Amino acid sequence: MGALKYMGWITSCSVFTAFISIIWQAFLSLQALNKTTVLLTGLLAIEGGLKRSATARAPKVAVGYGACTDLQINATEFLDTYYKLREPKMSSDFASNDVNNENELLQSFAYYFKNGAAAERVIANGTLFKQLIANAKIMDKERIHWYMGGNAPLMAVRFVMEGADVLLGAHMSKKMRPLLPKEIRLAGDEIVEDDIHLILEYKAGDRWGPYEAPRANRYILHNDKNNPHLRSVEQLTDALKQYQPQLLVVSGLQMMDMFKFTPGVREARLRQVQMQLTSQPSDTLHHFEFASYVELQLLQQLRQFVLPYVDSLGMNEQELSNLRQVLQHGRTTMATDWNPRIAHTLDQMRQVFINLMEDYHAHKQADTHRRKISRIHVHTLAYQAILTIADSKWKNTRAAAAKAALTAHRYVCKSQFINPEAVLLVLDDSFATSAQEQAPRMRMNAANPVPCWKEYIQFGKDLQRIEVEICVAPVLVCRVAKKTAGAGDNISASGLVAQL
Ligand SMILES: *[C@@H]1O[C@H](CO)[C@@H](O)[C@H](O)[C@H]1NC(C)=O
Ligand SMILES: *[C@@H]1O[C@H](CO)[C@@H](O)[C@H](O)[C@H]1NC(C)=O
Ligand SMILES: CC(=O)N[C@H]1CO[C@H](CO)[C@@H](O)[C@@H]1O
């Protein structure tokens, strides 16, 4: 009898504990919801301040190069259906090389999937690529999605949505042209068939074989026939003479990894890009949208032909750490942390800025077309960071960061309306501005949802200093990601247009 009574007491105790824990959980999630709502309100207010007056002239933007059709499928479903991972082994060797056969494809995918890192790979083996597309096409109609793709068209559409006047340099088929808003002017010929990019999307927590994805992301495969040639460059150069944009955006050069074995061809095309950039008036701003580059030689060619002639760079955290390695140590890096600390990202941005500034000062006398880098925008899952030279031509850095953060959520959740309950806040209330000791900390709160500050960056042997402004905006991370491919293009474009 005594034992039973004792048991009863224990049960009541457990019920009580469970009850308290439920209330505590509810309290915590209410607090998180409250914090999200406060930040959302703050971001929306800053975004609201960006509205152009009805009489203001629309900014003129030109975007190059190329277009493609995106075929999006569920990564794990697709691979489970057609390609069973025979041995769950994963090596970064396959991550850096191109994909020639099924086995290399699976190994390479496994590597990025496990790291939650975005990747874009060329499949030089045309037979394999055709097989993959054929297999994707016979999947359940509701499970596959066709979109207009390519960095340039996606950014172009985003610019139009933000009220800009847009010129796009791209070849596209009769089928694709109607998908592009009519207002966009097109420089480039009609082609018979668009290149297809196969996009394997996965969500945070999706499982494949023994692996689990830490965040939503995608793995892209291509076997492009048109884009690597950048055929529209000359036509865009011609059109630019008339059009005279405020901003010229260069993107889509990553498909040139198709020319791995004929680098001479690539160099000739990149010289055309260089010529386009150097022939613009100095008050036209140039932006280069970075991408998933793995081939060192292509990166070195970018450093020679493209990077010296742009004012602004846009990229994600993987691309940032890759670019820093290339500039500083002449080598590439593979997938890195999918959710890097703000301090770490800012330090890498400073380093890239320093390297490019040093390049500029070393060569500016010999090559007067060189430009000083004045803006770097890095987008990550959890935040947007924009660095600009203080008092440069780039306006509204804070609003641009807020805008980019809101676009990130809206895009990935596929919803214009932001519901605080669909949000995961990844950031803490404050962050260090550098991993260096005694770096100042910034708070992110209702009073200041997008912290900005000015600081001096030193570079060169004679330690020149330059004042920059840095703004960091929190991303209200979408809990259930709908689409990640193309997010970077929307995000970068919405940040850029806010700064014109
Ligand atoms: C190309 O892919 C096909 C189909 O998967 C395969 O049979 C062939 O061996 C691959 N070729 C090379 C060179 O790997
Ligand atoms: C893919 O399908 C699997 C199984 O149906 C599902 O668990 C997973 O969340 C899906 N992923 C995406 C990105 O839709
Ligand atoms: C959320 C968002 O703004 N998404 C847009 C991204 O860009 C494409 C076009 O490139 C639009 O269709 C989306 O609406």
C-alpha cells in the first residue's frame, strides 16, 4: 500500500514537472516570437523608407550574361529513385573535380549535402547529363518545376520589380522570351534551345543514405552549350553605348568552367568582358556577382580580367571564404561553415577588401581603367553584411541590408507576407565586430535592428587607412524552405538597387 502511495506521489510530481516545462517552453517561444516581431517591424520600417518618389527617375541597370532553364527537383527523392549510393563514402576529392560519371556525382553531392553548402558543378559527360535530365523529366509532374534561370535574367527581373529600367545581355529561345517581363530590353540573339540546369533542392533535416543536411540548399548541375561562350557580350557592349546605365552587373561567368580543357578560348572571351568594363564611363558603377567557382585557373583569370574593373562584389559565405583564399594564398577552399559567426565573416570581408585595395594601388598607374573596390555584400543564411567605402557613391547601406534580409526570407519562404511564426532567428542579441581581441560589440534590438558603424581599414606596406561603413541585418530565416536556387540573385539585386 505504502509503495503505491509513493508511486502516486511520483506520478503527480512528473505531471507537475511536465506542466511547468510546457509553460516554460511556451514562455520561451513567446519570447522568440516577440523578438522576431520586433525585428520584423524594424526591418519593414527601414525598407519603407526606401520608397522612391513618383517623380524620381527610374534607375537604369544593365545585366549580363546568359540565361538558362532551371529544372528543379527534390534532391533526395530523385537520387533515391535512380541513383542508390552504393558505398556511403565521401571524399572531398570529388568535390573539387568535375563530375564525369555516376559515382563521382554521388560522392560530390554527398559532400556538399552533408555540409549544407550550395554548389554548382559542370558535368562534362554529355551522356550522363542527358540521362539525368531524362530521369528527372519522368518523375511525377507535381514533383518537378521548370523556372527561367541564370543569374542575369533573375537579377534583371528583380531589378524591374524594384522599379528599375533594365537592359539584359542574353541569348534565349523563343520559348523563354515570353517569361521575361516585356519592359526588359534584350541584347542577344534568339537560340534554338536553352541550356538546362538541373537543380537538386533539399531542406534542413532531409536525409540521404547516412547523411543529413544541416540547412536548406541546392546542388546544381549543368552541361552548358551556350552560356560558357558568353555570346551576348559584344551585343551588350554595343547596346551599352546607347543605354548608358548607372549600374552594369556582370554575372554568370561560372559556366565557363566548361572550358577547363581549352583555357585559351576562355581567356579570349574574358578579354571581351574586360573590354566592356573598361569602355564604360567612370560614373557607371560595376558590380560582379560571384558564384560557386572551384577551378583555380578560372578564378585567377577573374582576378586578372574582371575583379580589377568592378566597384562592387556580391557573394555568399562559401564564395567569400573561397575568394579570400584565392586572393591571399592563391588556392581554393572547399565547403566551409554553413553558418559562420558574424565576426568571422566581417574579418574575411576586410581581408578581401585589403587584398583588392593593394592590387589596385600596385597597378593603378600602369592601368588607369582599374577601379577601387567600394562595396562588398555578403549574404548568409542568418544575416546580410554590406561594407561600403564611407561617403562613396553607394547610398542607403543600412536600408540595402534590411531590404536584402527581407528579400531572403520572402524568397526562400515563397511568400511576400512575412509571418513571424514561420521564422527562425539564428542570431543572438549582440555580436562582436571582429574576432580580434577587444573588438567592439554591436547590439541588434528594437531600437537598432540593423546596426551600422564606421571604422578604418589599413592596407599596404605604408599602412594607408580608408574609412568604411559596415551594416549587418538579421535574416528572419524561413523555417520551411520552398526554394533556395536563385535566392542569391534576388537578394543581391534588391540590395544593389537600393543603393543607387
Ligand atoms: C559517361 O556517362 C555514361 C552514362 O552514365 C557512362 O556510361 C560513361 O562511362 C561515362 N563516361 C566517362 C568517360 O566517365
Ligand atoms: C523531398 O522528399 C522527401 C520525401 O518525400 C521529404 O522528406 C523532403 O523534405 C523533400 N525535400 C524537399 C526539398 O522538398
Ligand atoms: C521573393 C522574391 O522577390 N522573389 C522573386 C525573385 O526573382 C524572381 C524573378 O527573377 C521573381 O519571380 C520572384 O518573385
